[in-house]
Amino acid sequence: MTDPLKLFERITSTVRAGGDASQYFDPDYVIYQDHGMPYGGAFKGAEGFVRSFRMVYDTFGPNCLQMLFQCADASGEHASMHLKL
């Protein structure tokens, strides 16, 4: 089993370096952005994850997201990140 917090760190490091993060995502993965935002909607797979975060940065600037904290359940099946925009 993979530690979900370490996995998140690998994904963000890969994305920040401009690398291919597709190896970390199930093809059915979906991230949802609030429809009230200029980039709102559903984004599928690794490509969607990267595209949605790039749209956030394009809209609000390079240092717009601040990581407040991350947490994971004891089973290692789920993790969440809490960001401040």
C-alpha cells in the first residue's frame, strides 16, 4: 500500500518540474472545480488534474495556493489536502 501523503508529494513534485504525472492517476480519476470559478467543471485523469491546477495559477497568479495541511486515514486509502486560495 502506498502512503497517500507521500504519493501526493511525488505528484506535486512531478507537476512542478513539468514532468508526466500520468503514472500516479487512475484513468477514471476526476477532480471537480466549483462551477462559480472561471475554470469550473470536471477534469478527468492526470491530464485533467494538471490542467485544472494550471488554470487556477493562470487565473490567480504563481503563488496563489498555500498548503494549510494534509491528512490521511489510518488505512492509507484516502488523503485530503486543504489549500488556501
